[in-house]
Amino acid sequence: GFAILNGKIIDRSEAKVDIEDRGYQFGDGVYEVIRVYNGKMFTAVEHLERFVKSSNSIGISLPYKTAELSGLLEKLIDKNNLQLGIIYMQLTRGVAPRNHAFPTERITPTLTAYTKEFARPDESMKTGVKTILTEDIRWLRCDIKSLNLLGNSLAKQKAAEAGCFEAIQHRDENVTEGSSSNIYIVKNGVVITHESNNLILKGITKDVILDLCLANNIPVEERTFTLEELASADEVFLSSTTSEVMPIVGIGDKKVTEGQPGPVTKKLQKLFQQEIE
Ligand code: PDD
């Protein structure tokens, strides 16, 4: 297959980065995961805007116009003949002798991207998934989609070791988000999810879901909710680019919605399905 390295589409096996790339040494960079359905990027503009926002917030300026980048990604999808999958794209500050402070000389940021075939999680979307709870030990700029994913990775590993799909993170009593997803509860018909501030990533899928709620008279509250509210919720679900609207049917040893996806979750799955057709 093919990959993008610094604006060029080249053979995947030729795409190599220097050992002193700051992304490799410091996690000094940002990334995006974009869904591809039927050979087309889903919510491409939103992802590209977030990519620019993330990179600007750590002082890296994207050396391409977003339209240019979007065209390049479309070409990559074509060349790799991708119908259903994802694009992974990342931008690092670039290559420089190791020093925590940014290099004083201008360096070119390293842009890489590749595609991967990735089916929709049809089976789990029907049955729902199990989760565990874990303390959110990450930094205070979780709104930046940065390459520093150690906290997320440790949380996901804990879930994996417990045979679970996702770890639900909380800061003391407050639920923040999953290790790679946003978390929602439903109580008395109201969808509740953490407000988009510095403690969570503002999911593109979250924005799609909140718009769907608005358009379909499903009441929404974007606010912090507690572990207690999570435990007594009628329904719980998560969302992400790869997981779409995913029912949560277990948290630790506790069953949610009697181990079945709930009605509001199923309604949102149906509405989301219509968005991607
Ligand atoms: N993860 N929160 C975190 C911490 C995430 O890493 C992600 C996405 C989300 C959901 O965002 P979106 O709906 O825009 O995908 C929330 C991607 C898919 C990943 O790291 O693979």
C-alpha cells in the first residue's frame, strides 16, 4: 500500500522517520483518525479543523492548506483502493537535536498518513460492550489530540486485561471520558455527556450525536456527571470515529440496562446509520 510522508504519496515501506523526530522522542505532535465509508471520508472538514486547532495549540503550524491536505488524503484513499476503513494522520514538530525546548531554528513539521481497512463493529453495536472504571491520570489539556497517549494507553491496557472493550475514566467523583471515546449516560430520556472543556477531547462523533439529538427532540445536557449518576443511569454508551454509537452493557461487575442496549442508544444508532449512508 501507499502512505503520505511530507506531502508526497510514497510506498508504505519507504515511509521512514528520523530517530530524532520530536514526535518519537517527546510525543511532540498531534493526530487524527478519520473514518472512510464507501471510499469517502466522513466529517472530513471537522477532523481537519480539529487537526489544525490541535497543532496550533502546541505551536506547530500545518505546512499545507486544509483543502490541499484533504485532496492529498482523497488521493491516498484512491491509491490504496480503500472502501471501508480509517485514515491515520499525524503531524510532529519535526526533526531536531534532542532538547526539551522547541528548536530555535525553523524546522519542517513531519506529516505522515496511511490508511487501514477497518470494518464497522456490527456485532458489538448489537450486543454492547463491557467496560471498567479507572482514575483519569492524564494531563489537563485533553482537548488537544496529542500524540502523548500514555495515560490513555495505560487505561486501555487495564480494560484489555479485564477482558473489556473500554476504560471509563473519572477524576475523583466526576466521569470524564473513555481512553479513546466519549461517554454518555441516559437518565429519564435525557442524554448527558461531559461538556467539551480541557478535560476531554471534543469528539467529532460526539458533535454528530448531539446534532442528531437536537434535530430529533432528544433532550441533551452537556455537563459533568458523577460516578453515582453513572451507576444509576438508565443507559450508558460511548462514541468514537471507529466505534460510532456503542452501547455499554457492563461497568466492572455491574450490568447496565440489564445487560442489553437501551432504547435511546438504539434510536441514536439508527439515526447515526442514516448519516453515513
Ligand atoms: N480516538 N476521546 C478520546 C480520548 C479519543 O482518543 C477519541 C478518539 C474520542 C472520540 O473522538 P472522535 O469521535 O472524534 O473519534 C474521545 C481515536 C478514534 C483514536 O485515538 O483512535
